[in-house]
Amino acid sequence: MRVLILGASGILGQALMREWKGDDLVGFSSRDLDIRDENKVHEAVVKLCPDWIVLAAAYTDVDGCETNQERAYGVNRDGAAKVAKAAKLTSANLLFLSSDYVFDGRKTTPYEIDDVRNPQSVYGRSKAEAEMRLQELLPQCCIARTSWLFGLGGKCFPDTILKLAANRPVLDVVSDQRGCPTYSVDLARAIIQLCRQHASGIVHVTNSGNCSWFEFAGAIVKEAGLATQVRPVSTAQMARPAPRPAYSVLSSASLWRLGIPMPTWQDALRRYRQERG
Ligand SMILES: NC(=O)c1ccc[n+]([C@@H]2O[C@H](COP(=O)([O-])OP(=O)(O)OC[C@H]3O[C@@H](n4cnc5c(N)ncnc54)[C@H](OP(=O)(O)O)[C@@H]3O)[C@@H](O)[C@H]2O)c1
């Protein structure tokens, strides 16, 4: 089958390009194709006529989205809708990457796929509104919500912690936000299986287990054998422009139903460290 990866230069996109074997793959960055340009999107999709489009392209700077709302909605919501329209026209299947930030974080048990969306940030709203637009335009599309993505080829939490820990004896990390770290390689492998199984509807795709950012940072430092002390701080102490959900653990039930198990985040972190060197 022919697959078009949009966002191929991102953390997930690069993992998809590396992991996907045996199919005809084309990958675009924003320089190759800006998904805000409806004519270009239409032209590219008609020309390539892919069986699947994996839409990993997004404006992912959560704090940046607060001040650059036009870009946030233009790429994440309207750009996604333009891709969905082109997919519909050419009968391509579409898998769209969404986020745990579509939820408000007030639950204390894992979020299920049919829990009510209530995003708290511009980024979360742009993703939630994209999901709704896509469900209207292309009801059979697959929406894969993921969270706390890390991997090679871009800015991610473990990379930041490792760089900071190399120079600082103490690191303050937020302990009152809980989620599921997800390794780009494991997410890419799950996405490949979802496409091959012709999955549709909403699926939650994360590594298994959950932790706070503080616990995640502690594991990163320990795994690297560094002596840096990691200290817990509250979200209120580390004010950021965009509000984050306090609890955004995504239930793995939807992925289990499709027979796709995910490794634990601790195992994923070990493999990331080996890959990073
Ligand atoms: N990172 C996370 O923690 C996280 C959590 C939940 C969900 N997600 C979702 O997972 C997906 C992949 O995330 P990621 O971390 O791999 O993203 P990333 O590393 O920030 O990469 C974003 C990708 O989107 C492309 N892009 C940006 N604006 C574009 C535009 N206007 N037109 C076309 N392409 C554009 C970028 O191209 P250039 O390289 O040319 O700029 C890049 O390839 C995204 O949909 C994201 O929202 C991420």
C-alpha cells in the first residue's frame, strides 16, 4: 500500500519513516507541503493517491499556541480539515494524531475514548476541534490520541532533562501532573499496526504505566547514572503560559481491544537512552 506521512520531519514522523517497512512510503515536512494551503494539499494527495495518510503534522508548541492562536488553529484544526477533505475526495484512509490535552485533567482514573473533551489550552482546543471536524468530514477516520511523546530528532522531555542534569546538581520538576510517557518508536509501531488493521474511530496509544513529570525525571536521571537531585515542585510554582491537565492518563483499553500491547514507559526509556547514546 502507499502511505503519505505528513509531519515526517517531527519526532513521530522520523520514527514512522524509520520503522515503516514493506509499504510504499512518502514523507513530507512543512517545507514540502504546508497543510494550511488547501490547493497544495489537494494537489499532493490527488497526485500521490495514497491508501493511508498519517497526519502527524502539527504546531506542537503548547505555550506558543497561547500567543499564536492563528497558527494553532490554522495548522492543527483547519489544516487537519483540509487534509481530511482531500482524503475524502481520493478515498484515502486517514489516521490523525491527537492529544491527551483534549481533556481537562479533573478525572482520577484513566481517560476512556468516549470521555467528554474539555480542553484547557489553545493547543488542546485546536486538537479537540480538529477531532470533531474530522469526525464530521470523515466518520471512518482513525484518531490516535497520544501523550508525553519523546524520541530522537526533536525537543523532548528526557533530552531536556539529560542536558540540564549534565550541568546542574539540582533540578526542580513538577510533581502534580500525571500522564503516560510515550516513545516515538513504540507509537510508530502501533500506528503501523492500526493502519494495517484498517482501524477507525478514537484509539488511545501510549506506553503502558503512568507517572508524574517528577517521577519521569527521576527515572531519566537514574537510568543515565547521574547524581543530580530531582526535587518535586507544584504546577503553581512553575507558572507556564498554557494550563496543563493535572491528570491526563489515557486508558489502554481501546488499544488492547485491537490486540496491540504497548511496552512500559520504563522499558521505552531504556531503549531511548540506548538509541540516543
Ligand atoms: N509531542 C507531544 O508530547 C505530543 C503529545 C500528544 C500528541 N502529539 C501529537 O503527535 C503528533 C506528532 O508530534 P511530534 O512531537 O512528532 O511533532 P513535532 O516534532 O513538533 O513535529 C511536527 C511536524 O509537523 C510539521 N508541521 C508543522 N507545521 C506544519 C504545517 N503548517 N504544514 C505541514 N507540516 C507542518 C513539522 O514540519 P517542519 O519540521 O518542517 O516544521 C514537523 O514535521 C502531532 O500531531 C502532535 O500534536 C504530540
